[in-house]
Amino acid sequence: MKTLNQVSWWLLVIGGLNWGLVGLNASWNVVHMLLGSWSTVEMLVYVLVGLSALYQAAMQLGLMKK
């Protein structure tokens, strides 16, 4: 579980920084810059960030054991 927790935390950090850059300037979507030619992989990254957010929220609310 520790590895899953760390991976999901890093995905949230990367996703949060990406959204912050998008907010500053809509053309600074780092995920799209790196994976734009692979739209399926880009979509998968966004899904993983979303799942990481759900996982971290469940952990913080005590809905899952650490």
C-alpha cells in the first residue's frame, strides 16, 4: 500500500502543477506537450490523476486502511 500511496501522491502533484500551468497560460499543458501525439496515453494519464485524487481523498477521510 505504501507504494500505491506514493505513486498516487506524485500523480496528484504532477497533475496539480499541470493544472496550475494551464491556469497561468492555456498553452502550457505539459501532459499534452509530452504526450499530445499519443492521445490515448494522454487520456490515461488524466484518468490516473483522477483515480489518485479519489484514492487520496478516501485515505484522508479514513475510508481505507493505510
